[in-house]
Amino acid sequence: MKRTISTWACRLGLAGLLAGCAAPPIQYYSLAAPATDQPVSGVAGAAAQGGLSLAVTRIPVEAERLQLVVRDPARDPAVQVLNDSLWAAPLGDQIRAALADGLGRRLGAVDPRRLSEAQARSVRRIEVRIDRFDLVWGRFVALDADWTDRAPGADRSRVCRASVRLPAAASVAALVEAQRQALDRLAALIAAGTSGAPADLQGGSTLSKSGCT
């Protein structure tokens, strides 16, 4: 009897130990805009009537992984790979989708895949290169990008660059939401650049833009 009680006690102790060491549940995060977002009016107007071809040709190598990568200057190492916080889809695809959504809401442009072959030849072509995609714990998110914008019939592409900084609280969800907003501000800058109109940026942000050439 004593042996039976001792055996069960050991088993319960082992079960408790394993439960205490269990990995935290995995959380998935998306950069998709909320379904309640409404179309933006008055930004770049009819500058992109017709089709728009958007490509994201580069994102930083260190960010191109399933896990979220967070910078925390207060910890060692300062760069943390969060194995329990994963992107819901490849980051490059999410960035392109977020920018396409922001541009579509502002420009009313049509994806060239929905145009006829003849119409698709005269679309505006925008290629975006993301040079910095940082999530800094409890401080801010940073987004640096340059892009080329070639209007239908143009002899050459315009080259533009922008940097966006937004404050963010010390949580993964807050960092992801701030980066989503940064991408929306980048979309506003790209949309404004198609017509030369000033970008309508809402909310507090630290932003520097070198413009287009």
C-alpha cells in the first residue's frame, strides 16, 4: 500500500513538473487592416484610375522568418526571436497585402489581374523595397522603404524614399498594430506621390521623408 501511494505521488509530482515546463501557447499575428476600415477620400484622387501593379521586391533578411523578431535594448541579446509569436502568413506577402489595401482604398486602382490584356499593358507599376522593419520593445516601430513609380507611358520611373516611426507599447500585439499603421502611412505616401498631393497622415508619428526624384 505504501509503495502504491509512493508511486502515485511520484507520478503526480512528475506531471506537475511537466505542466510547469510546458511551452506557452503559440499566438499568430497579422498585418491585415481591420474589416471596419473605410475607403479614404481625397488622397491622390484619380491619379491611378485604371490598373496598378504593386510588387514588394525586398524585405530585411532578419525579419523574413515565421517568428516575430523584436529588438529589446534592455535585454541581452538585444534581438529576440519570439518562438511563441508567429506571423499568420509569410511576412513579405503580408506587407504587400497591407500596402495594396492602403493604396486601393486611396486610389481606387484595380489589380491588373482583373484587367484585360490590353488594359494591363497601361497600368501604373510600383515596386517597393523595405530596408528596415523593426519592432522595438516598449518604444517604437520603424519602417524604412524606397520605391519606384512608373506611370503608364512614362520614359522613366520616379524613385522615392520614406521613413516612418510610430510609438508602441510593450506588448507583441501593440508592436504589430503599430507596424500595421506604419505600413498604412507608407501607403498614404506612395498614393500621394502618384499625384504630387500632400499625404493625409492621421495620428502622432515621427516621420521623415526624403521625397521623390
